[in-house]
Amino acid sequence: MAAQFLSSLADNALLVAAIALLVQQDAPSWLTPYLKFFFVVSYVVLAPYVGAFADRYPKGHVMFIANTIKVVGCMLMLWDTDPLLAYAIVGLGAAAYSPAKYGILTEYLPHRQLVVANGWIEGLTVVSILLGTVLGGILIHVRVSGVLLHLDMPLIETPIDTPAEAAIAVIVIVYTLAALFNLKVPRTGVTLKPISVHPLVTIRDFARCIGHLWRDRLGQISLAVTTLFWGAGATLQFIVIEWARTALGFDLSKAAILQGVTAFGIAIGAVLASLWVSLDRAVRVIPLGAAMGLVVISMNYVHDVWLAIVLMVLIGALAGFFVVPMNALLQHRGHHLVGAGRSIAVQNFNENSSILVMIALYSLLLNVGHSIYFVILVYGLFVSTTMLLVQWWYLHNRRVHAAEMEQMLAFARAEVPPPPL
């Protein structure tokens, strides 16, 4: 948990610092979302391999290697590498990290505790998003960066000359601390799975895992929800920053802090979900996704700072409350169908494909001249409509495949052995 907190803290602070780096280079506003685009490309391209890699080696070792790759990406930013390319290297580390950090939960715990465990991990992760976003905003602030830039090391010349670069240097230290904590993650005793030496065999195995999860009556519902949610969530990060600039007159530093307020709401929702929602009832929270989309549309009518804060907390709470149970349900089904690391890799592949598409569409809407208010309207309607469609899909499965669905839900309640593949 400490390693995950520090790594996620650095991830979110780095996004703000990378945006500041693009602003420093006078990059157009529509280019900013492509930071996220380049970050998640590795999740999609390397998904067949990172899941197998996470199941081949102890999870703590995998996370240590991943955080080391993130440090390399940060160092490239400091040495004047294109920010998008350097951020893609950090994304490579994040792609390798994710199957290990979530896969270890199903190795440590019985499935009845997965919602609670996800509540802790997601709650802690979201707190790190909150603090990381705020940390990024603080580090690029003129007063703080001014102090950092005056901290010279004797006889050592560094390429750190701007507020963004000073922030990235601090973030390197945080990633290094996370890597050190990774070394202390104990082994779970789970049998490690070999990796095929032939890359095409790995791809075929990954395709088989995707098919298993999408054909599973509960797996397909949870996978659809999390795929849509994370694509929408990544876009919302940039929507909040642009909306705060336009509607509230915030600069990047203040907008980043407001973005962190949303994460605070997600933490509240995640904790409440872990307390109130059992694994077999996870699907009942899907309508909250539709409600979140409608609440997002109300951003167009808010111009007061305090009302904006309340709205961001509410949006975050709705998001956290419905995504944590769905994540746990997907991990539960995936662990028994294809294995812990592979199931997370499948989840990452789908979710980050959604992020690539939605980030590209968001950037396109801004590039052709649509206002942020129009983007918010389209975004909110899209989220609400798709979540209602998933709810209809689930109810259809309950009607048409009643016996199979009841067996799966009973398995989630640990009343029966797992159904055969």
C-alpha cells in the first residue's frame, strides 16, 4: 500500500508538471490531452506481455522494475527529450506496474474480501491522486519553484532551469522511494506461470483471455463498465482543468488543485462502497454511473468557486462508489477464468483503448473550435447513455440466462464452487 501510494502520488504530480512543460514550450491547448494519449499507448500495445510478465515473476519485483522505468522517463524529460515521448516511457512503466499491483490482491486475499481490499487500494490511490495533483500544482507555483531552483548542488551542473523541471526532479525522488518500498513486498507463494518464448503464442493466449472475459455473463458487464468509466475518467481530468480556466478563471496551478478535489470525492465514494456493497451486489451500482453523467452536465451552470468544489466532490463520490465494486467483481471473475495478472492486463487493454479513443475525440472537439461547455454536454450525455445501455445488458442477461447468472452470483457469495469454464 505504501509503494502504491507513492507511485500513484508521483504519477499524478508528473501529469501536472508535464502539462506545465508543454505550456512552457508554448504548445497549443489541444496538444495537452495527448500527454495522456501517449501515456496509455503502452497499456494497449504491451497488454499481452505485461500480464504474462506479472504472472511470471514475484509481484514486488515486477513493481520495482516498473518504477525504475518511470524514473528513466522522468530523467529523459529533464534532458530535453520531447515531453510526449518521455511521458510515453513513464507510461511503459505504469503499464508494467498495473497487473502486479492489482493482481497481488487476488493472491493475498479470499474473494469475499476483494471489495474491501479494493476500497482500501482505490481509496488510498485516490488520496494519492488528490495529493499528487495538489503536489504538482504546488511544485510549479512560482514561489515554491523559485525556492527549488535556488537549491544548487556543489560542483554538479544540472539541466534544471524552469519550474516544470524543478517539479520533475522532486517527482524522481518520490518514484525512487516507491521503488524501495517495492523491494519489501513479500512473496505470496502462488505458483509462477512461465512466459512463452514465442511472442505470437503470447498474443494468442492474450486473445483467449479477452474472449473468456467478454463471454462471461458477469465479466462482460463489469468489463464494459470499467472500460467506459476509465475512458471517461481520463477525459474528465482534462475537462476539469479547461473548465476551471474558462468558467472560474483559474491558472494551471489552481485548476490542478480543483482536479484534486474530485479525487477527494472518489476516495469518499470508494470507502463507502467498501463498507456497504458486497461482491455479489456490485452490479446494483451501475445506475450511479448514469447519474454521474447528468451531474457532470450541471458544470455548465456553475461559476462560483465554492459551488464548484461541492460539485467536484459529488461527481467524485458517485464515480468512486460505483467503480470500486465493479473493479472487484472483474478481478474476481478474471482471477478464476484466466489468472490474476492476465485478467488485469485484459482490463488495462480495454480500459486504455477507451482512453485513447476518448482523449483523441476530446482533443478533436477542441481543435475544431468547440467550447468546453459543448464538450461537457456531449461528455455527460455519453456517460449517462452508455451506462444505461450496460444496465439494460445486465437485466437482459438476468432474464435470458437466469440459471447461469444465479450460479455466478452464488459463487461471488461463496455459497458454491466456481462454475466450470
